Amino acid sequence: MTAGFFEAPRAAEFALRNVRVPATLAPGAVAPATQDGHLDVDIAIASGRIADIVPAGTIDVARGPDLRRSVVWPTFADVHTHLDKGHIWPRAANPDGTFFGALTTVMADRQANWNAADIEARFDFALRCAYAHGVSAVRTHLDSFSPQAEISWPVFAKLRDRWEGRIALQASSILAMDPFATGEGDRLADLVARHGGQLGCVTRLAGEDHVGVPANFDDYMTRVFELAEARGLDLDLHVDESGDPEARTMIRIARMAAKRKFKGAILMGHCCSLAVQPDEAIEATLAACAEARIDVVSLPMCNMYLQGREGGRTPRWRGVTLLHEMKARGMRVAVAGDNVRDPFYAYGDHDMLETFVQAVRILQLDHPMGDWPQAATTTPADIMKLPATGRIARGNPADLIVMRARSHSELLSRRQSDRVVLRDGMAIDTTLPDYRELDAIVGMK
């Protein structure tokens, strides 16, 4: 087992003494606060759960180690991933780093290689990475064009069962809008419903980029709503993923949801083009989304990688959406990992701490940090309807990440590669799987 910077007690009852928790991630805890928003506490653990959270120095020294103000976070929730695509980079590299290059490369690889065994091997590898990093909930999108949907969704169900109790696994469909106007839409919605998933699509037509508003968009989107309503499904959508200021489907979806009084939840991912639209368009869109109770997830690393990419030209924008403005309107906003080592993002390791650190830098989620740590923990867990995940509270499972850092500055400045991950109060093996395990799958020699 990989050892972290301290050895967690292997006992039914113990305490993490003299630690710091972000106040916004520890609802109900009362303790002295630091200047940067931490609480100095002792955390008592009994039978795998958090028994108490008390001011530091309260619990007897014999009950556990003095962690010298090390930061403790709850485990992470990653609400937007693509585990069926993950780790294909060695056999399917993006030729130019663009969105269209990624789209066509993935399409070719899917047609050539995505059988059940291939998907399962890469999918399980990804989950082992996430688990070792301290992620306890994941929602993945599954490419769901026919006949791929009939292959991928059963693999997801198999892995959801295999990982139960370690990672709460959810799935959403992803495909272009065109098929929803055919019988394929009904078949897919039935398949998603059978697997307890969310109905999702991208706001573009097959083979096209997110440019402008697709022809007959309202007709396609109406059909998506109808299919979801008939089956009681939530919606999870890829929206306006480009730097085109005329890509404005976000406001149309929000107004449609409000007009229909849609009862399900709606999560929109990306929403990049909003950042390059005129102020009046932004204000109208945010008002419509707030009224319709839209949730938004930004994918900072992937969007920064893809958006504004032109060979030989320095990108002029960051590619991310307007999380500050959305949050100010009371909308729930999150950040997530998105793609890992595939044509849409060449890097990553399913590490939500890295995602949060990069999000702080890219989106300027600091000065003050405030409650932004919730964007990688509490908020995505709430969106996923997992009330005991992503927060440190009395009675919750002792699913915790203990890090050597003592402040936000230290946490954001140095990789916490020696973090200790507790699940149900027990330290897990944080050894990451070796990429060599995938050599035969991805064609490495």
C-alpha cells in the first residue's frame, strides 16, 4: 500500500487531531476560524462514520495523531466525465488539437475499436485512478449513437455494480440532436431509463461544430424534452461548446424548460460561447437560466485546451463560461474533469484536486476563496442527488482526504501527491494503476 505523509490508525474508533477543514465544507461545525476560511478542529471517527467535529485540542492525545493543522477535505464528486473515451490517446491522437479534430478522431476510433472489452478495460482503469485520488462519485457521458449505445450502457451497468460502495457511478447519454427526431430517440430514451441514467445530447447536429443555432433546433430540443418527460428523466446537456458568439442555444433551452414547467433537473455543460457574447445577451441568458433552475458545470482544463486553438496563433481567451455571474444569481455551478487522455483533452488523471486547482487559476476562484471549494465537492454531489457526499458532517461516512497542506495557498501551490484517502474511516491504497496495463488495448509496443 502506498503510504501517505502519516499512517492512519486502523481502529474502529480514533481521531484526526489538530486539522483544518474549509468552513464551507463542514456545515454545522463550530471552531476557531483562520483568516483564509478554515476551521481548526479535531474529527472523531467511529465505526466508519464521523462521530464528532470539535475545536482543535478538545480530543485526548491518546485517540489519534496530531496532524499539525493539515487540511482535510471530503472526497470529491466529478459530475462530468467521458470514461468510455478515456485513455485512447496512444492509438487516437488529435491531429491538430482542435474540437473538430477531436470529433472526427473519436468517431473513427469508436467505429474501429469500441467493443465491450475495450470499453470495460479503459473505464475500469479510469475508475481506479479516480478512486485512488479521492473521488467517490462520478457521472460519465456515454457516446450513444446506435449501435454503440447497446454496447456501452451494459458495460456501464456492470461497472456500476462492481464499484458500488466505492464510487457512486452515474451515466448520461451523449449524441447529436438529429437522431432524436427518429425512432432512435425513443429507443435511446428507453435504454437510458432502464439504466437509471440522464438523457443527454449536444446542441449541434451530427458531424458539425457548435456554430450558431442549428437548423430546426427548437423542434429537436422539444423532442428531447418530450422523451425525458414521458420517462421522468433529468437532462444533462453539452451546450454551446465554442467561441462563436452566435452559438446561443443555452437561452432557448432555459426558456423552453420554463415554458413547459419541466419538472426534472437540467445540467448544462461547457456553455463556452456565453463568455464572448454582448452584455445584453449574457444578462438575458442568465435571467432565463436562473428562472428555469438550470445547473451549470464548467470543464476548465478541456475547454482551455480546445477553445481558441489555431495553429501558430496564441489563444485569445480561456474557453470557460461565466461561473461567477451564474453563482451570483443563485445558480448551482460546478467544475469537473471532463475528458482524460483522449482527442478532446490529451492529459489528465481523473484527479478532481487537480481540476479544482486549475479551475481556481483559470476562472480566478480566489481572493476571496469563499465557498468555491464546494464547486468540486458539495455542489456536484447535490446535482447528483448524493446528500452525504462532498461535505464533512457529523453522522456522514468518514470519506475524507487528509493533505499535508495547511492553507489554501499551500494546497494550490504544491501537488498533494502524498495525500491520505480515508473511506469509511479506513485508509485506502492510493497506488495509481500503471499505464502499461492498457498497452495491449491501446496498441502501445
